[in-house]
Amino acid sequence: MSDQPQIVVLGAGLGGTIAAYEIRQALGKSASITVLNKGEDYWFVPSNPWVAVGWREPESIRVHLPPVMEKHGIGFNSVGAAKVHPKENRVELLDGSSVSYDYLVIATGPELAFDEIPGFGPNGHTQSICVTDHAKAAHAKFEELCANPRPIVVGAVQGASCYGPAYEMAMILDTELKRRKIRDRVPMTFVTPEPYVGHLGLDGVGDTKGLLESEMRDRHIKWITNAKVTSVEDGKVHVEEVNDDGSLKKTHDLDFGWAMMLPAFRGVEAVMGIEGLSNPRGFIITDKHQRNTAYPNIFGLGVCIAIPPVGPTPLPVGVPKTGFMIESMVTAIAQNLKEILAGQEPTHEATWNAICLADFGNGGVAFVAKPQIPPRNVNWASEGKWVHLAKIGFEKYFLHKVRSGESEPFYEKLALHVLGVKKLRFN
């Protein structure tokens, strides 16, 4: 065993991957860093709506991680975690072996709670874009729909905490169906637990309500808000629409030939049910320094951490953890680890700002919220074709960032560009 501190990063999605790079940059060669992940690949999940309509091949948004990690002196294990044992400072892997740590950074992302609604999800009757393999399967079903046009249902279910991709999916579907000249044969309904269109789990940002409602009217997309999905059967979604006090307002039985709704999230099995580490839903409990309160040598970042909702809503509506927010958590953890290893108390806090580029296929909506939770110092939203071009550039840049092991934070720079000139140029 090396005399160096052993830092383990659990998860190699957006948060875990850049955390490994940035911690290495912050600590140099003073610590050993190992990434644990189930599988060897990083997938650029924001491009999954494009995969679902055939605009991207899955391989084009994949990064094979072991060579990049090795180049930067970061260990990589692709077996996958079975259980975190915080009292023993070890992570048990799926093959029965264990990896010990001095410091653990949990960046697992969520488990997708499709099983909470009968008939819901890829193992049921609806599609998903949460995982690239799901999006690939959704594309196959989309081609079947195009050969035999029928209604579409898109949106999110109660308890979901990520709404931007649902709006993207609806608009991208509309764009592609128009290109194929069959949109007139495919009625579309957007279903969401949000109290209004454009709430986004953030009580809106700028005029997202007006912008997104207008976009849906222009595209002839009907919507149902305050919507609870009770069950799904083959070709039909059962929905209860509720009043502001949560009482039943109306029921809807929506026919579909293709449906995609984002699920609620919960913590992964490896951290579920560990007192002091995770809450009843399995999300990691952290303080303002991203450090767990019961186990101070454990940090959490990204979708897997616990964040309270912005306010009461008739149905459960979670708060999104956006890329800007996640990158800020990564920087705080990297700098706090540097301070701790130098014998100091951690001082860095994440800023928890949000920037989102919601691509609609031939345009889009961008918003910046600083901070993410209201009241805000910056509360801005805008629309235009430039958003679509910016999203393409963002995909190109971020895949380069992961492939190269670049550790420089990106989202603050992106926010300044969006607010300053509204047009982004990516080299």
C-alpha cells in the first residue's frame, strides 16, 4: 500500500470524470487517485435526445476512459460498486473484492426509478433517454413510429428532477417529424408534474414559462401540467391531473405509438440505506463544503446528492443538478481536499449556479440562473437559432474535455458568453 493518501472517485459520469481530472490537477502527485465505475466508457448524455431521432450515433458521443485516466496517472476500475462501507473506509465491488480509501468522492449519478409506476420505462412500455443505450433503443422504436404514424406522449413523471431534456425531446421530435413530412399525422402531448410549463424544478428562470408555452403553441404540442402518471399499458398512459391543493381535477387516458417520460431518481444501491450517509431516498447528505456530515472523509457531488425542492408544489417536483452546478461542486471538492491534505479546514463552497442550453432541433432556449435557487442575482432566459448551434459546439468541446483530461472549468465561461453576446463560437 502506498504511503500517499488514497482518494477514490465513485462514478465516471460528467461529475466523476471531471472530478478525477480536477483533483489530480489540484493535488499533483501528492495523492493516489482511483476511479471506480461500472463499465469503461463515458457517454455524453446531453446528446441522447439526438440519438433518439437518429441525429447521432452512440459511438460518436462515447469516450473510452482507461487510456485517458492512465495518461494522467489516475487508476481506473470498471467492475462496479456493490456497497460503500463508510465505517471501514472501503468500497465493496460487484466481484466481491474491495478498494480502500482515505477520502471518497461519491459521484454515482442516480438510479432510475422506473419501477415506481406500473408499466413504465424501457422494461415496460415507454422509452428513455437517460442512458445512451436507452436512447438507441428509443430510436429503433421511433423509426417504427415513422413507418406507422401514431400519437406521441413526452414529458416527465412525478418526482422527476430533470426537465430540460423532456422539453428538448418534444421539440426535437417535432422538428424531425416535420423534416419527414409526417408531423401532421402525429399528435403530441407533453405531460409533466410541474405546476406550469417552464417551471423546470426551479420555479422558472426569466420568462421560461412564456417562452416554452409559446414554443409549444407554435408547434401544436398540447400539455398537461400538475400531472401524475398512475400507470402505463401498451399504447396508453393513464394520468391524473390535480388541482393546486393536490385534489383530483381530471383523468386522462392518452393513446400513444411512442412515449418517453423522464423518471424520478433515487440513490444507487451501493449507498442506499446507510445511516448518516444517505437520506431515505438514497441521496448523499452533504454540507456547504460538499462533505458528508457523518463521515467527513466522504464528499458528494452531482445528481446523487440531496437538495430540497425550491418550494411546495401539488406534486413532487425535484431540483435539477445542472452541469454548471456540478462543475462548481467538483472545484470546491478539489480545493477542499487540497486544504485538508495540507492540514487545514476546508473553506470552498460550490456556487450552485445554472446555465442550460435547451436545443429544439432548429432553435432553442437558453437560461442562466445565478444562483440556481431563487431569489437570484441573475435571472435570464432567451431563445433563438444560436442556441442550437451553441449546443453542437458545447457537445464538441465537452467531449474534447473528457478525451483530453482537461481540468479547466468551463461553465462560468459559457455563462459569461451567453449573457454577454448571446452567440458562442467554439473552435
